Amino acid sequence: MSGGLILSIQDILNHYQTNDTEHIIAQYLLNNLYRQSITITDIAKACHLSEASVTRFSKKLGYEGFSEFKKDYFLMQLEENEMELDLLARKEKQPINKLLLAELQTVSDEFNTFINHFDPKQLETISKKIQESQRIYLFSTLIPGNITMILQTVLLNCGKEAVYPVDGRKQHEIIPYLKKDDLVIVVSLEGSLVMQKDLTLSIINSKASNVLITQNPHMKLSSLFDTVVSLGNHDLERTGKYKLLAFVELLGNHYMVENKKTQ
């Protein structure tokens, strides 16, 4: 799962005018996220554009053509499943506010358990690896990817070169260029990214050192990583993003403090 197209649409909406071709197509895609099928003709007719314009749009986003673009379009549908709260899918006859409050309490309890069992040595280990590496590559997707970009911002502010390839295509393209003094940090809370076997094995077999941050440390392939940071367990999957945010905040601050000591 790449999550790349939704990020591209986000960028278009933030930087283009409403009458620009890119904005028109992006708006159409947002209004038609969950269609079972879509063709280049569908988009062209609905947007009053030529099919050539749709092809150029696809290539401008970095795809080889519309067919590759369409694959990411259907992957966007999976993001809703990643983000959906379990309680909202329940058909319980309770006021939504009561359900939400119960949900927050459940998340709070799980988060407290994580805090009480957190090992500070994990921060020291990863911070040292970052300090010793020439360049950092961050691999993640969707909501965890957004949180991972916070870590990228912190590292950049400390003068450490950190790269976040935002989609699967760019992730694959960058791996052959990894060097011995690079560090790859893979963030995959439940393991969906890691279970993309071709990507994971390419990272493992590259020249770079690697770290996995997850709340599912017992999944297949995790044992292949040099270092695995466990964010508790994944009995309650939707708490993962809160634990990851806390870990990123702690790691970022720890690295900044250690970085100042070496200046």
C-alpha cells in the first residue's frame, strides 16, 4: 500500500487554483474515491478534458501512464479501512458521544500501559544510530507516514539529512542508491508495509543499516531487521498512532539533546 496518490492530491489542492487542470481532476477523484471501476474516458468526460490531458496529469504525478495511476487510485480505497474507528462500525444503540467517550477511555488505558512498560533504552539506541549515519531514509505510509514526517522535520532542523519517499514507487526507486553509512527507518504499525515482501527484502539486502518501528513485532519478516522497536502490543490496533506520535516526540527530543552535545 503506498498512499502516494492521496498525498499527491493533497499537494495539488494546497498549491493549484480551482480552474487548473490538476485541481479539476483531483477534485473529481475525491468525489469518486470508492468507485469499483474508473477509466481514462470517465475522467476526461466528467472533467471536460481530453484523454491526453488525463495522461499528462498521470505522468506529472510521476506515473508511467494512466494504468499505473489507476492502481494507486484503487489503493486509496484501503486507506479508509486503515483510518476507520471500530466503534463507528458497530451497530450499537448508544448515543455517538457516549461511544466516543468510551473509545477515548479505552485508548487512554492502552496508552498508559504502553507508557508504564516503555524502555527508554530504545531511544538511546535509535538516536545513536541516527547520529552515526550520514543520511536517514524514512519508509512509512498513510497516517503513520504523516507522523513519521514529524520526525523528518526534527532531523532536518538538527542538520541531519532525512528523506521520506512518499509512495511505494519512490521507495523502490531509492533502495538501489542506499549506502553503507545510510540508515533506513521503517515504520509499520501493524505490518502491512513490511509484508510487502519485495520491498522489505530489498531494504534488508541493501548496504544500509535498518530499523523497524512497529506494534506488531512478532510478524513475519520482522526478525530480519537489524533493530526492532516495539510500541507495545497491537491488541487494540487504533491506539498505534498515539503510541507512535509519543515515541516520535521522545526520540526527536532525545536526538536534539544528544546532537547539541556533539556541536
